[in-house]
Amino acid sequence: MKKYTEQEYKKDELLAIIAANLELDATRKQQMETAYRAVNDVLSKDEKFFKDYIINVYPQGSLLIGTTIKPLPGEEFDLDIVLHIESSYLLHTPAEIYDALYRVLSNHDTYKPLLEKKNRCVRIDYNSDFHMDILPGCIITINNNRLMIAEDERRISWSRTNPKGYAEWFKDIAERNKGSFILHERYNLMLKAAVETEDLPLEVYQKTPLQSTVQIVKRYRDLFFQDKDTTKMPAVSSIVLTTLLAQCHEGNLSIQEALINASQKLRKLAEAYKLRKEKFAVYNPVDNHEDKSKRENFTDSWEDKHYASFVAFIDDFAKKLNAFLNTDTNETTYKDLFGNGFYKQNVQTLVKLEERLKGNPQLTTLLAGNAFTDSRGNINATTGVRNGNHGFYAES
């Protein structure tokens, strides 16, 4: 059995608060949902191509798996959207569905001035703090979420993908040992003890350690590459980071454990390249095509500079993470890992939470294992079934 110290617990709670403040706010998410639903409506009214098919426009990536982060000042959020066309890819070419998408949007007064052609998708730049990349795809088989999309900018050949399958894969990993996450357990105790939580960010308790880990690593990625020349030192993409972090995950019960575990495993990949020039490939984990060359490979465009960039980023992240986790929380180690925003706000939230917990005698009784639950489910100090001790214990 592993026992978590009070200091370890507070650090985990602070990490959860930080991750919660990195999350896109509800207003932004609502704006984005409105934006892609509007595109769905416009496409469904097309009389030349899309009228003959059932279509569905939906988000993929971080918005689908709960790992969004706010863009840095001056940057935009990249909203990745799928145009799912219920028609076999054997009846079309990649260029045909791409051109149909672009034609409809370019003939629309709202979207025409906002459009930009990208290699495999069509971008709508809303001139605010986000842009939407729409990736069109056709089904492989009926009643399946696997899609065929354009292979590259030439839009001649097909490539496989499965955004919804990827989200299910990530969720399965993220929710391993869900009932034992230390923050989820503490939140359940707070509910039992009727601790007032209205002015506290409940997402602090609702995220899994893996989701928070992905958000924290992506934030440091943004900071690390912010002032770099990305033509020489390309930033590591979110899909590569997210996939690697999920593959590294071992059902950790705390954010700290998940971060340390991920850092150690990613450093092994970095060391293998640094010492022996061993290159790794990151395949879509839900693409199980028997021919490996036909699987979706998230690193298929990586060159030596991409691997060198990955090494520099991971080495630096590991150092900053170690300093943050192994010292008392201070503004310097915080800013080194998370940048300048929200330090005082996050610490104040932690202080408020600790005061709330300490000020509730019923919770103190629960944590000490001295509480009973009677036949009506009421917690008391004398009669009923004794509750277990909740001193931050976990299976080793």
C-alpha cells in the first residue's frame, strides 16, 4: 500500500486546479459548437453534392477527449472538425469531396472571406481566438466510424482515420482505476460531509489524471516552442503528444504519478534517439490494418529535426517538472512550467479549498475513519457501519 503525504496531496490538488484553469471556458466551447453546427446546416442544404448523403460535422481531437487548453496570448485555438460523409470512399475521390466542401463554403457570404485552403482540410478563420479546420472523409463500411480522408495535399490517394474510435481508446485508458483516483475520492468525501463547493471549480475533481497530464504537457509545449524558429525546430504536435502520453499511462491514481511516469518513459525515447539515433513511429492506436505501411502514422512526416526537437523539449520539460514537484510551491518553479498566468489565482483557490476542508468537522471525522453511516445513510460519530480510513492510501 502506498500512503500519500498531505504535501503530495496538496501538490496534486494544485496541479488539478492549474489544469482546470488551462481548460477552454464554457463560453468559448459554446461558440465553437455553434460554429461547427452552422457549417453542418449549410452543407446539408447543398443541392449539388451533399443533398444525396447523410452528413455529420463533429469535433475531433482535444475537444472530443477533454484535453483542450487556452491558446497563449496572440495565438488562436485550432478547432479540428470532421465532415463525416455517409458514402463509401470507393464511389469518390479525395479531391471530389474536398472540392465539394470548398465550393459550398466559398459560395456562402459568411464564409467566403474567411476561407483558406490547407493540404487536407478547409480552414475557416473567424478572426477571433480560434479557427476551424474541416477535414472531409467518407466511410469505409456501413455502421462504422472509420473514415477515409485525403492522403496528402495532392488529394489523389486515400488515408485511414477514426476520430471517434481514438476518443474511445483514450477514454478507456484515462478511466482505468477511476474509482480510486485520489481527487475523486476526496470529492466524494466532501459530498458526504456536505462541504460547500459552489464557488470551487468542480472540474478540479472531475478530470482524470491522464487528461490533466495531457493539458499540462501541452501547455509547456506551447511555452517551450513559443520563441523558437519552428522551421528549424518544429513543435511536437498535440496528436503525437496525446498518443504517447496515453500509451505511457499506467492507470496512475494521481496527476503527479502520471506526470512522473510519462516523463520517465518519454525521456527513454528521447535518449534512444540522442544516443543511438533510434527513430520511433507513432501510429494511430485504433488503426489495426494488417499492412503497417497503410496505418495512419502521426509521425510520417518527421525528419531528423523533428526528433531533435522532441529530445530538446522532453529534456527541458523533465527538468522543469522535477523542480516543480520536488520543491515547495513558489512562483519561480510555477512560471518555469506554466508561464506567467494564474499563479496567484491558482494558489488562492488551493488555500480556499484547504480552509473549507479544515473547517468541516464531519469531513475530519470521515478522514480519520471515526465516522459511522446509519441505516438511512446519515453520517454520525456513534451508530451504524464504521466507514474506512481515507488517509490517501492506494495500491502500490
